[in-house]
Amino acid sequence: MSHLAYGRGLSLLSNGLFASTTLTVAVVTLPSLKRCKDPIPVFTRTLERGGKLAVSSMLVSSICHFYIYYKTRNRQALWCGLLSFISVPYSIVFLLPINKQILALDRKSAVAPPDAVANSQFIDLIAQWGSLHWFRVVASNVAFIMNVFSSV
């Protein structure tokens, strides 16, 4: 098997992981939080554990796509790499500030049970986070679909 085949296989795997993770968070996790009695720690655990998977799969897929582009000059690989990578700076600029606010609420709720104000703040923050997260859902799934139908 050639190095390009390994790169393609790894890009498909990591693209698929990130695309499915973003979609699952958007359509399963976020709506489920509304029905949860104590949603703050549930979401922070999702951030802590899911974030590691998301970042690693974003970076691996981007590196693979850029490597394939470097070797073949296939523009589809370049676009897949850009669509995979764009979620990294996007997450840092738009989602990280909200994540920090949610983590601060989690630290407060560890000391004392969250009151109605904290729960209201959390619901507002999750609504903002969820709206912004859809960019990553679309970008990652477009990259995955393009990757599946790529000719490399």
C-alpha cells in the first residue's frame, strides 16, 4: 500500500469521526441537556472528553489532506483540508469563550447547587454555543462527503 493510500484511509477515518461527533453533539447531546436535571456537569464532561477527540480528528484529517494535496496537487484534497482545519481557529475564536463561561458555572455548581440564575445563564450559553457549533457540523460533514467522493 502506498503512503497516499494510508493518508487517504486515515483522512477518511478522522473526517468521519469528527463529522459524526459534531452531528451527534448537535442533534443528540444539546437537545438532551434540556431534559437533564443537572445539565452543567454533563455538558462540561462532554467538552472535556469530546473535545480531545474533536481536536485530534480535526488535526489528523487536515494533515492527511494537506499531505495528499502536497503530493498530488489534487484541489479536492486541499479543500477537504481547509474545511477540516477551519474548525480549529473557529472553535478558538467563537466557542472557547463560551466554553470558559460554562466551565466557570461548573466550578460554581461544584461548590453549591446551581440556582435558577445559573441554570438560566447555562441555557443561554448552550443556545449560543449550539448555534455557533452548526458551522462545525456543516464544515466537517461537507469535508467528509467530499472526501468520500474524492478521486485521490
